[in-house]
Amino acid sequence: LGGVLPSVCLVYETWGRLSARRDNAILLHTGLSASSHARSHSGNTKEGWWEHCIGPGAALDTDEFFVICVNPIGGCYGSTGPSSPNPMTGSPYGPGFPLITIGDMVRAQLLLLDALGVEQVYASVGASLGGMQSLMHSALVPDRVRRLISISAALKSQPRAVALRFVQRQAVMNDPAWSEGHYYGKSFPHRGLGLARGIGMITYQSGEQWNTTFGRRRNPGESWLDADFLVESYLVHQGEKFCQIYDPNSYLYMSKAMDLFDLEPRSGGGVGPSVADIRSPALVVGVDSDMLFPVQQQRDLASALRQHDCAVTYRELETQHGHDTFLVEQRALGDLMRAHIEAS
Amino acid sequence: LGGVLPSVCLVYETWGRLSARRDNAILLHTGLSASSHARSHSGNTKEGWWEHCIGPGAALDTDEFFVICVNPIGGCYGSTGPSSPNPMTGSPYGPGFPLITIGDMVRAQLLLLDALGVEQVYASVGASLGGMQSLMHSALVPDRVRRLISISAALKSQPRAVALRFVQRQAVMNDPAWSEGHYYGKSFPHRGLGLARGIGMITYQSGEQWNTTFGRRRNPGESWLDADFLVESYLVHQGEKFCQIYDPNSYLYMSKAMDLFDLEPRSGGGVGPSVADIRSPALVVGVDSDMLFPVQQQRDLASALRQHDCAVTYRELETQHGHDTFLVEQRALGDLMRAHIEAS
């Protein structure tokens, strides 16, 4: 949005082998907090976030496909982001990093596909922010996406989701240690980022699930203002874990990119990619207990794609796992994805 | 919970006249942020928060009933709370205020009813925190409550609601100006309390409603980190308004009292009031779009009351106003309440 990155580094991981015809690549997009480590491999044996969806015989079958997962720009897993050194100064970009959009993330990935010689991906796949990227991918370059999978994503961010991310950003920025984004090499805004992650966790999971998991159990000996209930210590713990892996400025940029996402066709035509540009046969998956990307948005997305003559398979999962279903219900999602990928 | 207040002041407002037999009193309990000013009167002509539910000919008919609305202890509208001077020191209690429960709030109100010579109220009425008070009132002294009305309340706080209030308290406490609760006469933790209120507003209203009210409209000229979307400036504005009227420590205490609320019968009998003690014929009202007190909790409350031989009228409102329905849909609620109050 006006800014320019003088150079861009993209960190990615791959599974399987690119075919001689370079027609078997599946581009997998990450969510907000996940890295490109979607599945374990010899270079990193740690379980990935989609371990059961990728591999020999899995839905994203590495015997057949070449799966690529890229860390989007703006993040903090190696690809250029606010914590990367600005080549002009040698110091981290920090708040001087340009405002980026999901379109920018996808354009950077297209440069990678160019470099790999992949003209068209066999499928562009993602959930949450990743689903927004897969939709954007198909809208930007419809001819380069043979199949599209969008899980728990949306055509655009609704005001409630914007509000929920806004209060998370405020939590980070209210922390004096954030220092207007200039905290590198100084004290880390862990209270702010931890609180933001705690708010996020509430939006990723479901109340029904927490009734079962936590109920009204208490932590003995805690002050009433601290993590008195079990659900409270869970949020604190998730916040602390997140502070070990995530850069607060990246959180602001990635969260804002989601708010800005809008593939609604502009009235009177207008500029920029929209759902009207998408032509890839699409699998759209919604989850009934998702409060961040409500199931109605999934139905609306499927309808909008159909309205623009896109072939759409729409599926709903009934689970108690809310927005996190894409991480938890990998077998069920795998079955849906396999059917879509195998369909001619 | 172990603490003792050496003296308690209760500020309340009334409408109508107490009958000679003192049998026409309706005790109205407030929510978290509302004061006792439920309706305008000659001493304060400002519109009250339940203006249309109280008055001559209204559901709480002041031609017939004596309506009392009390500011609960712990709050900041005149009744004893953390911002009140501790008579032992002359300075505000601050964080030295004892942890209070909804049972404590109701016990203080019973002292007021004693002072007014009201042995039994004609009805105990409330929504949200107020509904929790009306349920507690009937559980504590079943013979003193002739009818019970609970709107958008619950039998107990669920972990998701606890989590949502926890992150609000963290937002207050993360503000360095909060100073562990010792901010009186110093700088006010307005960023923290404003953010807490912003989070609260998301839980009080519904996503559907915001799609209509705000959509994706932007505020021209705002930085992307500030109130860029209209829904964001709304949250900021609500936060600023709240800082004009509410004490941050009161927010912590009142919010925690809601978390601690639990009228589930203790296994093996146990001590303390429970739903099993309630005998007053009850009107329970739920709202389908309420995410803070989900409609399933309303059905569970009605079932639990029935299971303990309580006569229950259960009604559900279908609105887009979420938890705030009790403030917005006063006519519809008035009709439901009138029918319950007029039933013999």
C-alpha cells in the first residue's frame, strides 16, 4: 500500500518432488501464528501443524504432489517482516515496515513459484489467514490456480472480527515496553503480546468445548486477580508460549492484513482483485462453532463463488473446536480435501 | 469472603409509593455498568437505563408498585466500594477492599429492605449481573421473594465468560497507571479501562448487528494502527465514555463477583445458597444472539429451577442486540414482565 521493500527473503519448506512437467505443486498457506513447518521432515523432525494432512498417502499426498508451505512476508519465521533488518539501515524495520496486504503476501509467493518454474499450482490451500491467501491467489492469477481450498476463511473481514483483532493490537500497543514498535534489543512487550494472544485464544476456541475442558475448576492458592480459574491460567500459559515464538510488530501487521482483506466486488467495477475474478473449482469448508469466521460467512463465500460461475463444493463440519478445527480435525478435513483434489 | 466492611453506605432510588402493608415493593438490580438511575424523576430528569420499563402504566407500574433500585456494594455510584474512603484510614480502600460476592451485594440490599420495613418483595428483578442478584436474592431468602425475574443471566458463570472478563481485568491491570490499584489522586488508567470496555462491548453486542451498523466503513485520515475502521472508533469512544463514569478498581471487583457466581447445588449437599433453595415463581428470559450468556444457559437455568419444583415461565427473544437486548428491547421485555407480575 504505497511502501516498497527493497529486497524480500522468503523462507519455505517442501515435501514430495516437483514433477518434470512442474504441474504437481500444491501451495499451502499458513495461518497467523503458524510457520511453514506444516509437517515433520528429516531437517526438522518436530511435528508440524498439519502433520496428518501432508505426507505419503495423506490428503496432500507427497507421493504424488510437491507441497510448498511459505512463511508469508510480514511474519517472523524468516521471511521478510518487521523484525528483519532494513537493508538501508541495518536495524530492524520495526514500525517503519510498510503496511502489507494479503495481496502482497501472495504476490511474494508468486515470485517464488516463478523461481521454481511453476506456472500453475495444482491446488492453492489454506485455512483462516491461509484461506484468505488461497482465495487471493486465485483472484489475482486465476489461470495459475487449478483448484482452490478455503477452510474457515471468508470473502472479507466482518466488523466483529476487525473489532476482536483491534483490541488485541491495542493490548500490544498499550504495553509501555512496545515503545511505539522500537523494542528490539530492549525489553519485550510480553504482557501486551500475552494478553493479545489470550484474547485471540478465546476467539479460536468454543465455549462448549471449554465447558468440558475447564468447567469452573480453580487453581489452588492463586490471588483472585491472577490466574484463579483454570481457564485463566490456560490463557496466561498460551500467552507466555506465544511470546517465545512471535514478534509483536509482526502480530500487528499480520492482524491488520486480515482486517483489510476484502474480495467483495467493488461497486461499479473498480480496481483490485475480487471474487468475480476467481475461476478455480473451489472447496469451501465452514465450521458451525467458529465465532471468528462464522458459518454464515462460509455459506456467503460459497454463494458468491457460485454466483460468479465458479464450481463450488461446500461442506460444513459440526465440531466443538471453533476456529481451531482446522488444526484439530485433520482427518475429517483430509477426507474433504482428498475428494476435492482427486476430482478431475 | 473473609473481609469485613466496618460500615456500608447504600445509595438507591425509588419510584412509586410503598403501600401501608409494605407488600408492593419491587427490587430492581443493576448490571455491571449501570447505576440506580433506572428511570428519570424530579430529582434527576436524565433518562434512566430502563426508562420504558418503569413508570405509571409501565411493566414495573409505579401506580401500583414501589420500585427500588440499589447501587450494589463494590460499585462506584455512591454505595460503598473500592473508591470509597476506608473509615480506618480516610483514604480510598483501593485494592484493600475485600473481595465481594453477589451474595454480599444482596445481603447489603436485605439490610436496606429491613430498614424500609419490607419483609417480602413483590418481585426481585434483574438482567445480566442484575439477574444473578435476583436469583441470589431468592436463593438466600426464598420467603422474602414473591416473584423472580431473571433476564440474560445464568445459574453460574461459564469458563468462556470468565475468560472474557479475565482479559478485561488484565487490560486494566496491564496499564502502568493502574499502579496495583493505588491510582487515586494520581493518573487514571484510562488506556487500560478503555480497552477493557472495548472488549466488553464486543461481548455485549452481536456480529450480525455490527454488519448492519458498521459494515466495513472507514474513518478517513486515521493511521492504520488507530481507529481506522468505524467499528474501531466506536470501541475507542465507548472506552472513553466509560472512563468518565467508572472506577477501574470497581470494574475488577464487580467483574470478579460475576465470575464467582455459581448457584449450582454442591455435590453432597454442601453449604451456601443454590438453585435448590429457590421457590419463587420465576420468569426466565434468554436472547438468541447473546454470546456472553448463551441461550443454552437460559434453558439450563429454566430446567434447573423446574427440577427443583419452581414454577417457571421461560421465554426467548430473537433479536440482533445480543446481551444488550435488555437495554434495547424494553417494550418486548416489558410485555413479558407485565404478564409475570400480573399472574397471581
